[in-house]
Amino acid sequence: MGLLGLLHDHPLHRARQIRWVVPVVGLLLVAGLATLAVQYRVSDQAVSTEFFRAHKTISHTGELLRRGSVIGALVLLAVVSAITLWAFRLTHRIVRPVHTLHRGIDALVAGDLGVRVELHGQDEFHEVGAALNRLVDEFATTLTRVHVLVDRIVAQTASATGARRDQASESEIAALVGELDATMEFFRLEPRRTIREDGD
């Protein structure tokens, strides 16, 4: 883990963190340096003859201005560094659960219904993880029922083959097929629709 554990291990999510943090830090740095430059320029112009006369014992007033600007720049650098570390920590707390959810969904796409996600904290991501786990539980329960019904249909069909097929076997197979069809209603094949973040 890079940068004192603030950057995520996965390259895609690490790049996302950097994309979020670097522009903000750059803007802060530019704004701070521009402020220091303007302050130095205005202060330097304000050092006129009267100001110099008021400070006769100070032989290098310009040096004081430069020293003040250097101190200001160091303070700015410390503040920007602190904000950078805080921003990486914040984005890491966002990226880490997103990466875990992403891994869980990838496992589901591959057909692994044994996967469950566990997220730390009680934020919105924890709720999403719990919802994903409920979804997997429902899929697994429904799929188990489907397998049991298919096995029963196969067994009933095998025992009622040929001339031994009677009315009771036919009705039991029909009942099992009806139960299977009702179970498969869980997976409704609706027309495709998209749920957008903006609510449209």
C-alpha cells in the first residue's frame, strides 16, 4: 500500500483516488501561491521612503518581506500537504468499499452464489453491501428450489416412462412443472430499463 496506506492497492481504484485528489490539491497550491505573490508584490510596493524612514534601524526591509513570503510559502506547503493526506485518506475510505462491492459483483457475474461481502463501518456502502448479500441469498434460495424441482421432475419422468405412464404420473409431473414455473417467476424477464443516478 502506497503513501502511508492511503492509496488503494488496486490500480484502477488508486488511479480514481489520484484523479479526485490531485486537481483539488493543484488548485489549492496555485491559489495559495498566487495569494503569496500578490501579497509580496503589494507589500514590496508599499515599502516607500516613509516606511523606510520609520524603520531606520532595519537596513534590509526587502529582506524582511522576502523572509515573510518564504515563511508564508512554508506554511502554505504544510497546509496543502495536510489537506492532501486528508483527501487521500477520505478517498481511500470511499474507494475501499467500492472495490469490495466490485469484487463481489464480479464473482456473481461469474456465477459464484457463495460470495458475500463484508464492509466496515455503518455508512451507505454498508447498506449497499447488505442489499447485495440479500440479493445473493434470494438467488441462491431460488436456484436451490429450481434444482430440487428439476431433479424431482427427472425422477418422476424416468419412473413413468413407456406404457407404465398413467394419469397420476402425468398429473404429478404437470404439478412439478407448474411449481417450477412459479419458482422461476422470481426471475421476471421484464423489458430492459435503466435506473439513473439523477433520478430520470
